[in-house]
Amino acid sequence: MQWSKPRGNLGRWLFYALTALMPTTLAALETTLTAPGAPKQLIERIEETSSVTTAESRGLDTPLEILSAALSDYRTIVQILYDEGYFSPVVSIKLDGQEAAELSSLSVPAQINRAVITVETGPTFTFGTAVVQPLAPKTELPEEFATGKLATTGAIQQAASAGVSAWKDAGHAKADVAGQRVIARHAQARLDADIDLDPGRRLTFGKMFISGDTDVRHHSIEKIAGFPSGEVYSPAQIQKVGTRLRRTGTFNVVSIQERDTPNPDGTLDFDATFEDLPKRRLTFGVELASRDGIDVTATWTHRNMFKRAERLRFEAAIRNIGGAEDIDGRIGLRLDQPDRLGPDDNTFWSALLERRNTENYNVSVASLAYGARRTFSDQLYAEASAGFQWSDADDAYGDGRKFRYFILPFRSEWDKRDSKVSATRGFYLDSQIMPFAGFSGTDSGIRLFFDGRGYTSLGTGGRLVLAGRVQLGSVIGPSADNVTPDFLFFSGGAGTVRGQPFESLGIPVGTGVAGGKSFLGFSGEVRGKVTDSLSLVGFYDYGMVDTSSFVGSGAEDHAGAGLGVRYDLGGFGPLRFDLAFPVQGDTGDGLQFYIGIGQAF
């Protein structure tokens, strides 16, 4: 097609408009990257980072965009080479045979069809001089920053950061890099790096000034935070203050920033800004088992009820909907008060009303307790309480039996898993000890329970996970016929032995079955990812129940095994579907299935 310039104003405007709308390039950009002698990983990193080689995926197709990408690539590629220890590189980027650096953005070619990137890495450099000074006591510089080691910009940055961090840990809050001298000696392929630090003055904590959109009383925030006024500055202390405040579950935003300038007396003040979470939160959960029917749970949480960062949690559950047993359920309340005892401690009230209907017993339970919780770290806590429990039960030992207790529950939880909903490594330990003093004819004793879980991915990055669980339980003191059945132990169901009916294994008593005074359970799973979202699981569960306080050779036992499917739902954990069948014992027969959210353990 041939264009001729039309005459007249209207014709000229149409010509210019059509010319502007015509594409300036029609063919896809052909790119070539060569780096003789460079490692494969380095070439791949340049290809993945370069704006020219990724132009198509980035939507860069006009000549001006391609030229701009090429000009930015000079700096990008050189920085990558510096990161890998090459400090005398030569980088050439030619667009249709012309060096991109020599082209002007004011006279861009109408088309750019081919880009050729050539990289000459030169030799790798090693550190000659590698000095950071002055250093705080006990500073640990990276091993990579030393004479004779491969010289990289990353090692220099890590060394500077380590030096500054050590001074801050020693109380010098305003420590910083004062200057650095980096000299590349090309003839010797050596890099000399000297980093000067300015520690600044050693400071102590001043005051914390509270601001932001929060309804929590300032006095409560101060008591929960435990801001260390008067102590030597430490970044770890500030992190701990923030963790304490976030742990309450009251705040959406907790920002604690040190002020730019210390006070003349050597103290450093901080500004704390807060934003509250919505006061109320409602959640639901559903779990389905073939024999036990549907269990539905709901929780309602009210945050900051009395403007002291309290948290009131109301929990309700309805169980056995459509199952083999009568419908039962529970209602529980817990009020946590984080500002009563000070940092890392809180008090709580708890109350429970529960009805449990199983094949072997029916029991109604009411309890009320007051206690305290100590948080040692994000992974470890312990709590203790004192209260009363009332139980009315019908079981193998008789109907209408009443139990009255003063209880002293102690519990600790140590959670080192990498994920609470789908762990691939780490462990979890839950230990419970509950002395109980009976009155109105009820015996006294101690109930013990332990739940330990471990996980490993065998170096596969979570693609293959081995998971194991051990559960131990014991009642010491009273005879089994004078203990409320909810203190005794049964086995079977999703929480102990899949493939066996819920709490189907106990101790034969006449024509019925009662709970045992001890329990031992093992579970093992092999979890393998098929895709990023889909996993297959094989599992085996084993449980034992005994009449004595410790499981012996004459204990009743059973086992189950099966296969499962997990579909990852993100932060909610995986959707779980398990098919299981009994492999040992006479407490059940036939296939059973379980559906829920989250791993079985």
C-alpha cells in the first residue's frame, strides 16, 4: 500500500491521525543472551531478571519501551555480576546491531526486531582487605566477609548490617554506617573493602507515647506492654513489647517507632500507634463422620469488652446430627483479662455446660474456674486454674451417679510447628495435670494427659511429610467405678483411632463398657503432595485402654488404617477427606469416612 500526502487542512489531519494509529512494530522481539564461560545458574538469573529477555511477558513491545529496557539492563546485569563476585565485567546490549547505550531516546528507530546481549564476566574477585570497625563486643561477622573469600556485594552488605546490629544490641540505638571504601584491584582480581561504623551514644529507654484509633485505656496498654523505661536500649525488648500487645487479639495495627533524636539525658522515647480490630468476630466449623454424623461448631468473640483489651469467647457445639447416638453438645465461655497481672501474664474466667451422649455412657457436666496464664514465648505457655465441676452420669456402673469435685487443672503447650493447620516440620507438646478433690462421697485423685506430635519433610521442602502422634492418659487414685466417665479414657474415632467407632474401646463391665484408667495411642501418617494444592495421605492408628493407671500387657486394644485426600484452602488449612477401616480388634467393622478442615493432627 502506498500513501501520498493529501492536500487541504482536513486531509492533512486525517493523514496524521492515521499515521499515529499505525503500529510501529509488527514482529516479536528476537533476543539472544551469550555469556561465555559463565555458570549456568548465573546465565539463568540474568535471563529471569533482564527486562529485555522478559520483554514479551512484561508487555514491552514498542521500540521506545525496548530501548528503555535495554538501558536499564546495563545496571541490572552489572549488579547481578557484582553479587556473584565478578567486578570487571563487560556488558554489551545491541538492538538491531547498534549498541543501546549509543542510541538516543529522541530518535528511536521505527522498529526493533533483534536484541543481542553479550556478557564477559571476567575473573571472580576475592577479598583482599575485609575490615569492619569499630566492632561491638561479641560481634559475629559473616564467614563470607574475610580475606581470600569470594568477594560479593552481598557479603559486604551483610557485614555492615551485622556490625550495626551488634552495636544496637549493645544499647547504641542510633548506630549506623559512617562510610565505606571499596576498591577493585583488577590486576590482582582482588577487592578491598573497609567499612567504618559510627556506634553513637549508648542509650536507655525513655517513655512510650500512645496515639491512634483505639478504645483501649492507655493504662491497660502500658501494663500489657511492660515498656522497659530506664533499661538499656535493646531491639529485642521492643519486639517483645509489640508481641505482647498483638497477642491480646485486640489490635489490627501495633506500630512502635523510636524517635529520631535521643533526649539530652541519654534516653530514647518511642511513639506507639494503635488501630483496633472489629470488636466482634463470628466463626463456624463443620466435621462429618460416617457413623457419628455431623458436628457443627460456632464461636463468637467480643474484643475489648470493658476497654481493657479483654477478650470474651463464647463457644457452642452440636454433635451427632444424623449420627448413631442422640444429639448432644456444649456451651463454653472464657474471659481473658490481659492487664490484671502485667506483661506476659493474664487472668481468665472459664465456664462450661456440656451434655455427652455416647454408646457407653451419658453425662451432663457443669464447671466454673478462675485461673492465670503465663506466656514464656510465642511457642510456649502454661496456665493453672482452680474451680468446681459437677457431673451427673449414666454408665456401665449405674444410672444417676453424681460426682462433685474441686479441681486444679494445670496445662502447658509447646508449639514448634511451622504451621498450626498443616505442619511439615517441628513438634507440638500438650501436657495436662489435674488434681481433683472429691466431696459429697466422691473420691479424690489426679488425672494426667499428654499429647505429643512430630513432623519432618525429609529435606523435600514439604513435598513429602512424615507425621507421628503419641497420646498418653492416666487416672491415679480412685477406682474406676467412682470416677466420672468424662475423666476416664476410651479409644476410637477421628481423634484417636480412625476406622473404629467413636469411643468404642473401653473396659468390659457386665453387659456394658466403661472407660479405662489409662490410655495409650499411636498415629502415623505419610503425606505426599500431588500438586501444590492436592495431597494424598496414608495413615495407621493404634489405641490401648487398661483398667489400671498405667497401660500393661493385658490392655484392650484396636487399630485402624486408611487413605485420605487433602485439598489446600490457604490459611484455613486443607480440606480433609479420610477413608478408614478397622485392621485389629472387634470394636468395629466396615468402612468409615471423615470430612473436616485441617489435618487430622
